[in-house]
Amino acid sequence: MTDAHDATAPSHADRSHLADRSHLADRSHLAPADRPTVSFELFPPATNDGERRLVGTLHALEQARPDFVSVTYGASGRTRVTTRRLVSQILHTTSLTPIAHLTCVDTSRAETVAIVEEFLDAGVRSFLALRGDPPAGQVDWHPHPQGLHTAAELVELLRAVEAERCARSQAQVVRGLVKPLSVAVAAFPRGNHATGGTRADDVRALLTKQHAGADFAITQIFFDAPSYLALVAEARTAGVTIPIIPGILPATDPDRLTRVGHLAGVDPPQDLLDRLSAVDDPEARHRTGVAATADLVEAVLAGGAPGIHVYTFNQHRPALDLLAATHLGGVPRPRS
């Protein structure tokens, strides 16, 4: 649940202790084109209370003027309706640019085409194409008998649906030229735990996704910069040229770090967990977690990362405090 401090966006004064870190880079002088990108991940809330809190989160995150926000899509498409509703809400009530997650799980090709058409008809022009995790209670991943097997196939389908729409309508051609379809994919700094794959396996998969038409990649969480930098180096050697954005989880909640790390197969460093657990005061623990995450962000940006994608869990305070600590707050983005 969102804590009481998430009810309103922290003021600049509230974040002054986070931003005043002289060893971190000052990016205030950078031209807009040179500033790292900033983006956030959100998920469709499951309750009315969650929906009300998300309204405040959207308003707070909007003030940071991110390049985009992504909206998750549950296993077996269980959040299909709520994902589309949230994406539509973002499109029509905020200045944010949404990216809709989409998976191959438990859906035929025809059903997937219909889902893509629904999103496109709603005005969505950006997708994150994922193979997806098995539904709850199912250990192994099995494709639908008439469905897609890989994220690369989903990328190809998205491109094919857009091409078909343009073939049917010159108006759609114009809309596609004004707002081109963009497709993102996932990358895994330590290999895909869900498939048992290694980093080398993921690099090969990433190259296949690029050939299928992917525009950029967002990584799964990681806790050490070398994992991300090694992935990028190996991918570039293999011929992957698309941008690879590091996915960052603010380390403000040790229980969440452990839980998410377990699901992703990426254990958080024990020394980080010990540092967080040793602090009794919630505010001091929050500052410790933000500072540790800021160091990680600085390391990947120094290594050439194009920006950061922050996993918010629908809480804006850790994300915005991280931006303040790394001088990434208020990043301008082009207006469409």
C-alpha cells in the first residue's frame, strides 16, 4: 500500500536533502536532446481505493514530464480491460505518453490481433511486446495452440497489423506518419529466469526481436551496474543496435526488494538489505534506499545508458525522490 507520504507530491524543499549530493552529476546544463530519458511503469489497480490513489500518482508523476509511462498487462490477459482503461485514461486526461504492455500468454493469434486493434483504435501508438509469464498456478509456460510462441513473433504481429491498417486506409497512413507505431521489448541483464536462459541466450533473443522490428528495449530489474553494462556490451558485439534502457526499482522497501527479486530470479545484495534493515526510522530507511539507488543510476548513466525506466508500483514518492537525487527531475520531453 502507498504510505501516507504518497498522498501528495513532495515539494522541492522536501527533497533538498536528496538532491544535495555533490558526488553526483549535475545535468541542469544539458540541452534537452542530451538529457537522459525518464520513464515510469504503472499497473492497473485492482480496487477502487487503488484507483483513487493512482489518480494522485499520475498527477505527481506528470510533473516530472517523463518521456513515457508503461502500463502492465497481467498473465493470461487478466487485466486486458483495466489495462486498456488505464491507458485510455492516461491518453485523454494527462499529458503523459503511455506504452501498453502486451503478452503472448493463453491467447490465439486471432485474439491477439483483436486486442491490438482495440488498443490502436483507442489511440495507443506504443507497445511493450512480451512473451509473458505463465498464469498463476501454472509452473511451465505453454503457448496457445493457435497462438504466438515468442516476443519476437508478437513484434512481427504488431508490425503486420499496422501494415494491414495502412493498406486499408490512406487516413491511417497519414496518422502512422504523424505518430509512428513504436514497439519496445524486454531485456534481461542476468538472463531470463522464466526461461532458464543465460545472458548470452537473451542477447540472441534480443537480436531476433530487433530483426522483427523492435525499436528499443527495457531491462528487467538488476541491482549492480556491471550486469547491465555487460549485457549492453555483449549485445553491441552481437549486432544489437537498439537503445537498451535500464529498469530501476527504488530500494526503499526491503520486503519488496526481496519479493520482486525472488520473482525475477535476481537476489538483491545482502549488504543492501542489511543496510536497510538496520535503520528503524522509516524516513531514514527511505533516504538510505534512495541514496543507494541513486548510486546505481549514476553508474549506469556514466556507462552510457540512454536513461532510466523506474518501476513505481504505483507509488510516486520513491520515484520522484530518485529523480531529485540524480538531478533528473522535470526532464522536458517533446510535445506531440
